[in-house]
Amino acid sequence: MLAGLFRSNQPAVLFVAPLLVVFLLLPTFSEPAAPQQGLMPLSALVEHLLGSASWPRHLLAILLVVALAVQLTSVVNGLELMDRRNHLVALLFPVLLAGLGGVSLYAPALLGMPLVLFALRRAWSISNTGGVLGVLFDSGFLLGIASLCYLPYAFVLVVVWASVSVIRPFAWREYILPTLGLALVFYLAWAMLNLMDRTPWQPLLTITRFNATAATMLHPTAARVGFWSIMGLVLLVAIMAFFTGYGRSVMRGKNLRSSFLAFTTALGVLALLLGFLNGGFPPVLAAIPLAVLCSYALLNPKRSWLAEASVVFMAGFALWLRWGSQ
């Protein structure tokens, strides 16, 4: 029922997404979420505005998850990343985030992800003809702002470069402009901090000041093993469906899917490095690409009941994790 509902091209199903998110994340309101220290400037500003109470952070997490579910759906449908328009990512993203995350889902990485998606949508909207310098500068500038929330997002610049390389013939200025856009944001941030007497600024140290409660929790429990098992099976089917669709798509579709693979790889590299440095990583780094990939398995299933069952079991294990076994 859930998969069939979100498989349709009816925008009204997005009104179900907030209800799903609230149901999945409501337990976090009873858990403490301490203010974080040593953050990038925009995240530090938001922390200051949220104060010392826990509930504003949990409420902001719910609002961000709903916004990201809608935004990710818009990106997938607007750029035609899949064979036909659907709203499956709006279903899968909250479920995956709830199943992968810890007690508190609010983190600087979650705060900055909407800007990353805005930047990539700008970069992926280019074609192999016409002027694109302004668009690419905008993309780099948006990534710079996202990096002021969470520094590792600066690494997503390589995704913009990879996207340009598969969509456009080589032109060196198209690689320089997004880099300049990102660098300009950091220069302006440094200048502002200098004027406010907040220097020396040491952004690299923010990577190691890790919020463990917002990490991907990998310790084995019955619910977590069940969630990962179902997700792994869905992902195997999804990968086969993804490359089948890749093979029969037109060149524009192949370019966009290649760009998405570059994005998935970049987030995977970030997750591995952060896991090595800190023992965990923000769950949104995994939930965003997995939501898109797993949607391929549910879009045209050979057996609808299996698709429905997989969603129900994943949602059930996610609920078990959120409500019973944190």
C-alpha cells in the first residue's frame, strides 16, 4: 500500500510524508540533545538561536527531514533521474534516515544538505551547449554556504567537476568557476569573523568535533540487523534496476545517472573517512543516495507484494529502533 501510494505521480501524496516523519521521529522528543561545540559559523549561529533546550533541535530535525524528502523528490522528478515520475524517495528517505540514525537526528550535516541538493540541481541542469559559467559559479557558491554548516560538504565540489566532465566538452573555465564560488564564500566568512574578532578560525578542527548522538549507529541489535538485511536485499535489486535503466536511457539520462553515481561515491568516501576519524558519520550522508537507489527497486517491481512487504518491514524495523531499542 505504501509503495503503491508513493509510486504514483500524484503530488498530493507528499502530504503523507510529514505524518510519516513525525511518526518515525517522535520518540526523539523525549531524549536529550545537548548543544554542540566547535561548529562551522552557520551551524554555530543556529545552535545559538536554538538555545539549550532539546525540543527545538528535535523539531528542527523533523522540519529538515520533511523539507529534504520533498526537495529530493523534486530533484529526481525535475531532472528525470528515473524512468518515470514518482514520489518513492519521499517515502524511503525518512524511513532510511530513521533506521540508520542515532537518538538525535539533528546535526550540521542535516542542516547543510538542502544547500548541497540546490547546488547539485543547478550543476545537473546544464546541457552540452550554451553558456554555463554563471550556473556553475552559483553551484560552487551554494556548496560554499553548505560547507559553512558542515565542512566536509566542500568535497562535493568534485561531483560538480565530474558532472561537467560527462555533460560538457572540456573547458578549463568551467572547472575554475565553481571553485571560485566556493572559495569566495570562505573568504567572505573569514572576513566577517575577522571583523567580529573571532579569529583565528580553524575550520578543519570542526571535523573531529563529532556529535556521536547524530551518528550512524552500527552496533548490532535485532532491529538493526533486520533493518540492514531488508535494506541490503532491496539495494541489490535496485542496483540491477539502476544499470538496466542506465543501459536503455538516452545520452542525457546516462549523463545524469553518471553524475548521481559520482555524488553517491563522494558521499561514500566522506562516510568512510569520517568513520575512520570519528567512529561514525551523520546518517544523512547514507540516507540521501540510498533513498534514490532503493527507489529503482520499487518503481517497476515484478511482484508488487514483495515491494510492499520490503517497505513495511523496513519501516517496522525503523519504528522498532526509534521506539524500542535505542
